[in-house]
Amino acid sequence: MDTPSFFKRIIRSVVDPDKRARADRKARQLIALCRSLLSEGGEVSGAALAREALAAYHSLPEFALLAFFDLLASEFSPDPQELTRACQDYCAQPSPDSLIRLFHLVEPPRQELFRRLNMAAGGTAALVGMRERLLGALKAHPEWKGIDADLEHLFSSWFNRGFLTLKRIDWHTPAIILEKLIKYEAVHEITGWRDLHRRLEADRRCFAFFHPALPDEPLIFIEVALTRGMSAAVQPLLDLGSAVSDPQSADTAIFYSITNCQRGLRSISFGNLLIKQVAQELKQEFPRIRTYATLSPVPAFRNWLASVQEQLAATAAGRTVTEELKRLDEPEWFKRADSAERVQKHLVPLCAYYLVHAKSDGEPVDGVARFHLGNGARLERLNWLADISKHGMQRSAGLMVNYQYRLDDVENNHEVYVKEHRVVASPKLKKLARECPLSQPAGKR
Amino acid sequence: MDTPSFFKRIIRSVVDPDKRARADRKARQLIALCRSLLSEGGEVSGAALAREALAAYHSLPEFALLAFFDLLASEFSPDPQELTRACQDYCAQPSPDSLIRLFHLVEPPRQELFRRLNMAAGGTAALVGMRERLLGALKAHPEWKGIDADLEHLFSSWFNRGFLTLKRIDWHTPAIILEKLIKYEAVHEITGWRDLHRRLEADRRCFAFFHPALPDEPLIFIEVALTRGMSAAVQPLLDLGSAVSDPQSADTAIFYSITNCQRGLRSISFGNLLIKQVAQELKQEFPRIRTYATLSPVPAFRNWLASVQEQLAATAAGRTVTEELKRLDEPEWFKRADSAERVQKHLVPLCAYYLVHAKSDGEPVDGVARFHLGNGARLERLNWLADISKHGMQRSAGLMVNYQYRLDDVENNHEVYVKEHRVVASPKLKKLARECPLSQPAGKR
Amino acid sequence: MDTPSFFKRIIRSVVDPDKRARADRKARQLIALCRSLLSEGGEVSGAALAREALAAYHSLPEFALLAFFDLLASEFSPDPQELTRACQDYCAQPSPDSLIRLFHLVEPPRQELFRRLNMAAGGTAALVGMRERLLGALKAHPEWKGIDADLEHLFSSWFNRGFLTLKRIDWHTPAIILEKLIKYEAVHEITGWRDLHRRLEADRRCFAFFHPALPDEPLIFIEVALTRGMSAAVQPLLDLGSAVSDPQSADTAIFYSITNCQRGLRSISFGNLLIKQVAQELKQEFPRIRTYATLSPVPAFRNWLASVQEQLAATAAGRTVTEELKRLDEPEWFKRADSAERVQKHLVPLCAYYLVHAKSDGEPVDGVARFHLGNGARLERLNWLADISKHGMQRSAGLMVNYQYRLDDVENNHEVYVKEHRVVASPKLKKLARECPLSQPAGKR
Amino acid sequence: MDTPSFFKRIIRSVVDPDKRARADRKARQLIALCRSLLSEGGEVSGAALAREALAAYHSLPEFALLAFFDLLASEFSPDPQELTRACQDYCAQPSPDSLIRLFHLVEPPRQELFRRLNMAAGGTAALVGMRERLLGALKAHPEWKGIDADLEHLFSSWFNRGFLTLKRIDWHTPAIILEKLIKYEAVHEITGWRDLHRRLEADRRCFAFFHPALPDEPLIFIEVALTRGMSAAVQPLLDLGSAVSDPQSADTAIFYSITNCQRGLRSISFGNLLIKQVAQELKQEFPRIRTYATLSPVPAFRNWLASVQEQLAATAAGRTVTEELKRLDEPEWFKRADSAERVQKHLVPLCAYYLVHAKSDGEPVDGVARFHLGNGARLERLNWLADISKHGMQRSAGLMVNYQYRLDDVENNHEVYVKEHRVVASPKLKKLARECPLSQPAGKR
């Protein structure tokens, strides 16, 4: 679902007054059901009423969603008067009782509504879908923020790691799950069933987290290649025709793709837990594997590059770089040996600099770096012409990074990162970063 | 675990100053782990730290539990100053933002702590067990009320109906689950495996709710006999030697036992949902079954009877009754035909009166009646000498009740009960109640 | 595997004397292992030795297969002398003992060898594959007939219906099984995963028999469309873009494809059992379905047509037919309304005649007819332009047949067919057959 | 079922002529169904007819079983005339074709009948049960030998190791299987669920073979204790109150009980395969375990002892032994230290002699020794007062043996045993045997 245009469509459609009236009516009917569900009777009629409300939600015309969210925001929030009183009581006397009372009043009735909707079959899926739609429209409707906060709060409780199961995905997995991988894959597109099959052969592993209430929906999945040595390029891994190697001879596990599947679960993070548990699983199955590392894109590199042109222009070295990097705009520059070599010479130090030093609000500008460094990995190696796909060239200028997970250092690295916002990198990479003109006195920020 | 004496033992033990110091130390170590788990690093080290904290909790000496709960209550509550400020902010301007802020501050950090503990394997079971222990000591330690409120709040979210699975229990069920039935059964004791086997034969059904995180632990289970006609006595149902009848010839499903298994889930109610879903399942499997009814004890009847002696003494009819009912104290009175008959004559109307009219705070005094009437069942029939076990004679004077669930009336009955606190009963039962001396003008309350 | 050319290749390759020697050596090594396995020790070393022998078999170079089969035929047959003696003993005195002795001696040791090979993991699959290879070469090597007889005898015992499980195949089925459907489908090619998915939607059913020792290998599968009315053409059923209809509104189940998957199980028949059990399953799930029928090709029709040209030439009517049917050789004749109509007029009665009367050894010439009539179905309806695929036009001139399975008549129909070799057909179809010139006096056979 | 008395009862009952006539009629009806099932129609009506025949078999009155077996023996045997002809043909010309023909004719139609009965649900269980009943009566009815041969032949094919699955049995196993263990245990009685539970704790393992057609019926099961050092007595292993030890600290696996469960599968042997596969499984789970040994009874020792009295009397040493061993008849002799010691001194060498030298037809007299030595184990150690149960004292004079399975020697040992009938024993045990008076020159056999 392409949510922005979806909402534009809605907005256009509700200009029609008839349609608007109908949307209002539909939304109000659903809200009435929600109110019943929240009443004392609702608790007893239980699943039946939840089922009815859910059916009404599913048959809600798209253009009535706005009205529904509006009502959800206005009618199922805490009662300001009561809450104000409870606040005053608490301030007057902050006892356990006044606190418990405050706690109960401050929780928007929406949360209980969502919990009751969840009693019906398919409830969890519907609520996750509801948040996906909501998120798509939140920018235009900041007044719905409270709804989002409620759903996020619920989901972070429901999708607790203790309730998730890690499952291996392979060719024995049901097709209904496999097709989701093809659909969701966010890093290196899966072009079809043949491509998927190659990624599930004996020299690969794929794992996903599942929640019992969404048995056919992976929450997040990771793809791993079992290799000899740390992969320096992704195309060989994606090559459909590549020979399947013997996994028992592998010494390295390369995490080459990790995808969050459910937009409705935004900011409920599973990635960190998944990587670590998968590393544990692999260690068990393949005692010979010594290295756990990613092969990751540098997605915002070229954007950042554009943003530092002025800075580069401040030094002669920088100007040379700028001059040389103009080649990046020539088509297929990287296929000509001389071009490639000169670009490499100037670009790699810049990228190292970007990864080690480019920050925003104290954290690395690069989202992927933020994620892996935050998990306790270390910036290990920069790989030249590692992803020569159109996408890879456009965003990362073909560069990819190995972030290495040394299981014994992970906690320390994470500590250092969190407390001091210091980027843990290999000496070689740090050296590269120092070679960048931006690292020179005149070029420092 | 016999909690009261368990806590008495603890209290005794901590008089010893050495032990007390050790308890404090152990509890503080655990609390330190909990604090790490709650820190930002805790989120990342994730499951590992949770595992460690859980292990520390499990190895906590019993006598250190007091200290642990004390620290849990004092150290993981909201910060009163911050919260007071947030209250004042909200009162000053009750916007979505100030509400969300208030919402986050009012939630005790304990809840997040519990959620993180839950990441480790066995976390859910440990937390449910923790609340069981806490509940056993709450009377003596009202200052722990907040901990209980937090756990209850979490559990009511986690054990949402949408996450439970209904499973049939039969002789194909793993022994590890079956032995729990023997252990937990709360209504009619299961004397061993042979007894259990009889209750799982072809003319019986047993269903339980399970939560995915507690795969070997039923949360609640119900035992059903498939009979011809509505059972009027429980001993034939419990008879190990009774012949197994053909379930296809049954026209009635008798719910003769329902047991909540987890004390740690107190006030998270599943019973109502279970009865209704089981009725649906049975309807599917046995289209010929027309009647769904319980065969239930009247557990507080004799207590109540003792409490109305004075009232009875107010009328001549009442005095006669009191006189006749002295037989109840004779051993085996019910085995002598004449005795039994005279007792029956006077006792049955009293019991009918008790069920229909005896109230406390507007609700029926009888807990079982409260449960089934609240679910929308109707008081159908009183059965004389229906449970002649020692237990049954002592508490219910041998009487049992059929509460009938008519699927079409359930919602209405419930409505009537909730709104008007009116007891829905069969005409025959109401008539019986009117025959009771307490119903007479002079005897009215 | 394309067996004929495979064997041709082998034969060519073994002209080389070196290779021949090597083949012989390899085959002899395997045979030596087989002999060990058959020895008394073999029974005890059991699975280990079987594993070894199986590994040797799997690594046998293709060109050594001939030598292996030769040795299998010559060395593991009953001892003629011993057997002759046992025959004479039995003839002299046909007692239970002499019979049991004869029984044990006549069973080729190969059977025990195969049973012992089966002890290793993957044994069953290897043996089924061995027979597939054997069957491909049997014409050229009639001396291997005994091996085939042994394997067939074993398989008909091992693949007994009592050991098979019927499983529904749908989008929840593992990919490793689904890809087999794409590979094996023998009636209407499955063009890929999208095509397969359409055939597994809500308005379709697919079932297969599985054997526990071959969990990822369907033995036979059937595809069913749930429709309103009896389908008269197959292209709408195969249309990837067709709307998915509500299966609850269906009154008819159309079996439009049935495929035996394992060549190595030739003449072990499952089809009859599958169709009947699937009909039972559908009856259970969809009580509204009244009609169970196939939509089947007439695969040998055009071949037969060519063979009766002379006969047709014997009458004037026949000659007209022959003349008109020349259009069949024009490209895309069926797309021109006038052509199509004239062809239809003459061809349909011929096809009806073919189905009802064309026999060979007393049984219908048409293999598909033989199968369904033998199962107790009845020839219900001929459908014009029902399969306009290239394949369908070439073999069946676009015609398809509905064979109807009336569950109550199946046994009678079968009886009639088996005893009298009478074809059970609808009156309309019989009438059509009578209109064919070959039915006319001068044209009768 | 107590078969001998069961058959006596039958025999008595059929003296009554009316009953006899009814039995005949019932048996004939069933035989008629069997004949239909074997007809060509039977193949098509398939499962339905098999179901009917099976139902008729199950409802056959016990006293009609004789008549049924008689008919089975007389009517479903090969046709002597046809078979004689086939024998003569084969003798005249022993070609592949005449062999195949002979093969098909010599197979009693009963085998095909049994295969077809097997198509119905529950068929396999019914046939196994049928053989159990048959075996119980075979001594009295040698004319049924052929039926038994047929069933045995079928079962040895159907219950091939390749079709069996090894399953661990523990407290997660369904009760329906666990109760079978209690029922079937043949070596050390399981006294109830508590006893069973102890045998399934963390320091024990239990494994069984299952066949897919009998999912709730173990075929054979073995009980293993994980211990430190080789157990010298069985009572500690059977002690319900014994502490559960940490399996990770074990260095020895003691197979202390192995039970064949299905009498109807007599002479289809699984024990050898089970022991070896279980040893493999344990090796995988517990790399520290170095010793795999049994703790086995010497069931026929005292019988044998009685039989060698005369031989003992031939030497002075022997006469002393005989004198001393009279104590064995005193009650509780083994509880008096002096008695026990003197008995031990004389009895242990005799038992060693018995195990190493006592043979019948070249094989050890002792059935348990025959089984384990035949599997390649070695006689390791004799244990004094190792089983002081009533049973153990009566049959084995309290002695038990450790047979050790050294995985590397198993094959060699087996070879030696099979070819030379030599008993592989530890030096210590051989030395003990030499000390026995029967080993002395005058006492040699």
C-alpha cells in the first residue's frame, strides 16, 4: 500500500459532500460498536462483539478512515476533568493509591478498546495494519499522535522478545511465508522464486522472528551466506547461477540482508536481538565459523557527499577530490579501469571519513552504521565496487561495509557507543578516514 | 506452595541478624541486575542480561524475598517530583503532548523491568510465579500494592484472549499437562490417573486455554459430561466404574467442573470466554446437543444459613425450620429416609431463597452464582442430595445447582444482571424461593 | 531423466574397453556389499551396511548400471537346483510344510536384499528411483524382468493404501512439495509459481497421497475446481487472471487434472482410491456439492481417427465425413465460425463412437476412458472446443469429456464394466455415437 | 489376553451344537466378505469393502475364531493343481518367465487378502492382533502354520527398519503411549505412573520404535539410566525415591530394560537395531559417556542349575558346591552375611560357567546372552545380589550381568559369535568360569 497517495486519494474523495456524509455515518457506526465493546457488557459478550467491530472496520470504505481516526482521537482519550482531578490529588498526596488511580485514568480508553478488539480472530493483524495506515497519515494529522502512542505502547508489550519464536526459513517453509520474503525484502530485491530458492540453499541460512498471533507473517528476517573469508562484494552472493558450496567448509557467516517486515511495528526493534540469536544458532551448527560480519550498504553516502561540496572546496586537496569525483556522473564510469582507479583513490577515504566522523545530533549520519554500531558491531572494512547494481551505485557509489560482530566485544562496543558516542572502527578504516581532506586541519568541521 | 505459612516462615527466619544481612545483600544484587537491565545498555545486551537477572531471582533464598519486594516497591516507582511536574503541566495545558508525557511518567519503571525480564526463556512463567508469591503476602504488606497493580496490568495485556489457544485435553495429551489437571482441579478432586482417564473418555470433553509462552501450563480448564438429560447429581459423573456412553446419543452438555489454574493470574478472567467457546465447539461436534448447563456447588450456603438463624427465629415458620434443620448436625442424617425427607422439605426453599435473594453489595452472596449469572446463565434447577461427598455436605448441604446457558439468551440475561442486578431464575426456582419463611412478610429483610 | 537416451548413452560409452572394465569393477564392488548385506552378519550390522551399499549405489557411474543390473539378475535369483528339488517335493506331497518351503525358495534373494537396503535412510527413495531406471531399459533388457517383478511386488506391499496419507495441498504447503507439482504435472502444464498459486486458491482444491518414507514426494495428486455447473472447457479453469469465486456457492467439483508422480511406482495404482477419497472429503466440507465429474482429454482420439480412414471410406456418409475433416489440418481452423461448425457436426459423433465402441482386447482404446470407467464413472458429456491448447488440438481435436462419479452408482458401474466390458454412458452420448457413420450397417466392424 | 485359557474356553464353548452352527455361520459370512475383497471388484471398491470385512472380523464372536482360521487355512491357500503344474513347468524349463509365474502362484491368496484388509483404517493393528491370537493357538492347530507364515512374511516387509521412527519417550509423551509402557514392560514391572515418571526423569532416557500405521503403539522400547560407573545392582535404579542426578556428569549408559511390545510381531526383530541407534543418539547428546552396557537378568540360570546336579555329583568339588547351595532354598538366606558369602563363593563361578559354556545346539542356553552376544556385545561382569526381587531371586539367584557394547568391537564380536559360536567375555569372567567344578577335568562334559 502506498500510503501517502492513498491518503491523497481519500482527501480528494471526501470533497464530495454525499460521500462525506456516508463516510461519517460508517465511521460513527463503527465507533458505536467500539463503545459497546468498551462497556461492561462488552467484556462479557467478548469475542462476538469484537468480531463484529473488526468486520465493520474491515468493511470501512477507505474514505471513511479519516473520520474514524478523528473519532478515535477525540472520543477514546482520557477524560480531562477526571484526569486533572487525579493529577491534583496525586500532587497533594503522592501515595501508592493516588498513583494507581492516576495510572488508571491516564491510560486512554483506546488501549482497552484495542485490547478488546484483539480478542477476535485476526485482531492482532488488523491492529498492526491500522497502525501502518495511521503512520502513513500522521504527518498530515498530528492530532492522531495519541492513537499512535497507544498502539506503539501496546505493541511493545505484545511483541516482547519472550513471545517471539525464531524460525529457520528454508525450502521446507510454507509458500505463504516464502512469498512474504519476496514481497518484503528491502535490501537486495528478490526477483522471484528461483532467486529465493538460491538464497535458501545449503550454503545459506535465513531466519525470522514470528509472533504466535501472526503465524504466516515474518516480523523481521535475515539472510546469511556461509563463506570462506569475509565477502567483499554482494553480486556473487546474489548470483542465481553460483555453485552451492559445502557449508561445513565455511569459516565466516555474512549477514547480507536484514528486513523489517511490518511497517505497523515501527520502532519496536527486533534487529539487534535477531542478529545475536542467529549468531548463536550458527555457532551451534557450525563450530568452525569464526567470523560474523555483515555486508552492508552505505545508503546515505552520496547525499552526504553532495552536502559537503562546499567544505571540500575550502582546501586544495578537497578541490582536487571534487574535480576527480565528477566522473561519478559519467555513465558506467566504474567499468573503465583508469576512471575506477582514480575515483577509488579519492572516494574511499571520503567514505571512511563519512562513516567514522559524519554525525548528526551526536550519532552517525548513516542509518545502517547507527544500527550496527548501536548493536555493538565494529566498522571493519570498506569494499570497493562491492554493489554495482543501479541502486548500489546511486546511493552508495558501489561501496559496501563489513560490520563485524565479535561476540565477546559486542557488549563493550555497545557501551562505548552509547556512553561516548564513539564509533568503534578497525585501525585500517580509521587510517583511511584520516587520509580524507576533510580530516585535514583546514577541512575540519 | 502454602503461601501464608511460607511467609510466616520467612518472617521468623529474618529475625536472625546474619540471615537478614545476607538476605539484604542477595536482594540488592538482584536489584542491581534489574537496574542494569533497565538501563539503555540493558536493552541491547537484551536477553543475556534478562537471563542473568532471572537466574538470580530463581536462586534468591526465600527469606530474601521480602527485601526484594521492598526494593521493587521503593526503587522502581515513578519519580514523584518528575511526575508532580508532569501533573502540573497537564493541568495547566491538557494537550496530547502533555498527556503522552504524563502517560509515560506515570507508568512505573517496574513495568518496563518486567517486560525486559520477560525476554529471557521462562520469563513469563517466572513473572506469573512472582505475582503468586506477592499475592500471598499482600495483606501483610499493603505497600506492595503497586507491584501487584503493575503485574496485573501487564498480564491483562499479555494474556489477552487473542493470544490464547483453546485446546482439547484427552488421553493423547502429554503427561506433563495431564498431571497439572490432577494437581490443579479445584472443584471435584481428581484422585489419580485412573480418575483422570475416566474424565477423558469418549462421553466426556475437557478443554483448556493455553498461552504460547506457557505451553505446558493450562490457564483454566473445564470438564464436560455428555449426557441424556440434565444431570441431577455429581457422584454418578465421578464414578470411576461408570459405563462409557455413546456421545452421539447425548442431548445435554454438563459443565461439572471449571478450574482456574494460575493463582498468579488472579482477576484476569478467562472463565466466561472458555464456557462460551466450549459451547460453540460442542455445538459443532454434536449438533444434537440442545442443553448446555452446569452442575455447580452452592459453596457458601451453610455459612449463610448459620448467619440467618436469628432472622428465622423471628417467625413461627422460621422456628420450625430451625428445629427441623438441627438434623443436619446428625451424622449421616441423609441416609435415613425420614430425616432426609423432612430436611429436604425445609432446606430446599431456603437454598432457593439464598440463591435468588441473598445479596451483598447488590450482588449475590454466592460466588458461583455471581460468576454464572454474570456470564448470562440462568438459575435453572436445585438438586437434592446431588453431592453427598464430605465436602459437598459440609458446605452445600448436598445441594447442587444447574445454571443453564441458553446461547440465545446469554447476552440479555447478562444485560439484566449487570444493569439491574436482577437474578434470572426459572419459574420453579422462584416459586421455591417464595416458599421460604424468609420470604414471608414478617421474615422479610 | 530421459531414460531411453540415457541408456543409449550408456551403451555407447561401454564400447570403450577401459571404461567397461571400470564399470565392471564398480558394479562388482557394489554387488559384494549387497552380498554382505544379505549374509547373516548383514542382518546385524544392519543399517550401517545398508547405508554403505546405498552410498556405493548412488556413486555408481551411469555406465556401470548395466553391469549392476546384470549381476542383480544373475546372482540374486533363486537357486535353480534347490528350487527344482522343492518343486518336486511339493508335487510329490503338497503339504503345508512343502508349500512354505517352496514359498521361501521361490522368492528371489533380491527381495530380501531390497528390504535390507531399505533399512538405510533414503532407502525407499533409492529403490523407487532404481525401478524408474530399470523400467527405462527393460525393453532392451528383457532378462531384467525378474528384478522388475521383485520391485513391483515389494512396492505393491509397501505402498499399500493403509500406509498412505491423504494431504491437502495449498499455499500453506512447503515449497519443496509445491515445486514437485510444477515439475510432475502431466495433464495441463503448470507454467510457474503464479500458475500454481491460482490452482490453490479458495475455489480450488488439491490433494495428494504421501508415503511416510517419502515425506516430500507426492505419489499422485489431483486438482479440483469448485464450480457452478459442470465445466465444459478447460481454458477458463487454467486462466491465471480468472476471478476467485466463493467455494460455498459451488454445486460441482471438477477433477481437471490427475498426475501419477513416481515412474518407479508404475502399475501400483492409487488413482481410483484418490478420486473416491477426495470426493468424500469434498462432500464433508461442501455439503452443497452434488456433482463430481472430471474434465478429461481424449488423448488417443486423433490417432484412432487416422486408423479408421479406410473404414470410413466404405460408406458415402463416411466419405463426406472424411472430406469435411480435412479442415482439421488447416491452421487455426477452429477460429473460423463456419469451419468450426462443420467440423463439429462430423467430429463429435465420431468421438462419441470412439469412446463408446472403440475397443482393443475388449477394453476401450482410450486410456483415460479405461481408467475412469474402470473406477465406476460414467461417460457423461462431450465438450466441443474444450481444450484449444496446441496439445489439446493435436491429440484430442480440442474435445474433452466429463466422466461423472455418482457415488451411489460407482460400484454398479464398475461391476458392469468389469464383468461385461460394457461402457456406461449417458443417453445423450450414446445417441451421438449412433449418429456416427461407423455405426451404420455398412460401416459396422 | 491370556491366550491358552482363551482357546480352552472356545473349545469348551463349541461343544454346544447350536453355538457351533452360529460360529460357522458368522465365520462363513466373514469369509464371503474376504472373497469379495479379493475379487477384481474388491480392488476397486477398495477401502469400503476392507472396512466392512474388518468390522465383521472385529464383531466375530470369540468362539467363531476357530472356524474362521480353518477357512482361512483351507480356502486362501494356493491351488494345488495349478501350483503343481507351475512346478512342473519350472522344472522342465527354469526360465525367468516360468519363475515369475511360479512365484505368483506359490504366494497364498491370503497374503493379498491381508494386504487388502490393510487398506481400511486400523487394518494394520487388526492384522497384528490377528497374528497374536493365531500364535496363541498354533500349538494346538499346526494346520494354521501357513497363515502364520504369511503374516510373518508380510510383517517382516511392512515393519522394515526403513519405515520405523525412533522416538524419545518422556514426560511430554501422550498418556496413551505412556500407559502402554506400564502395560507392556516385561523385565522390571512398572508399578504405576509415579514409577514411570521416575524412569523418565532427567537422568534417564527411554526410546521406542514406532510404525506410522500404529502411531500410539510402541513396537519395542528400551530404558536407559545415565550413571557414573557401571551399575552393579538394579534396585537402586528402580528406587522411586532416588535422587535425580545430573545427566551431564554421567560417563555410562546402562540399558536396564528392553521390551518387545507386540506379540503379533514375534520373530520380527527390532532389538539389535534399537540398542545401536540409541547408543548413537546418546553419544550425540552426551559426548562424555564412554561405556554402554546392559544390566541384564540371567533368567534360566536356576533351571539350568537344577539340570546339572548329577554332573556336579561326579566330583568332590562339585558335591561340596551342591551341599553349600542347599542354602538357596532357605528363606531370605541372602540377608545373612555368612550364608550369602558362602553361596556367593560357589554360585558365581557356576553362573560364569553357565554363561560362557552352557550351550544348546551350539548356542548359549541363556536367551538374554544369546540376544546380546548375537548383537556383538561382550559378557563383561557378573554382579552379586544385583536383583533381590522375588522374581530375580527365583530365576537368577539374584545375579545380573553387564553386557557391554563397545561400538568399535560390535561388528567383530558379532562375526566371531556367528561364525564360531564363540562367546566373547571379559578375562575376569572367563577366569571365574574356569574356577567352576564343571570346568575341572572330571567334570567336563
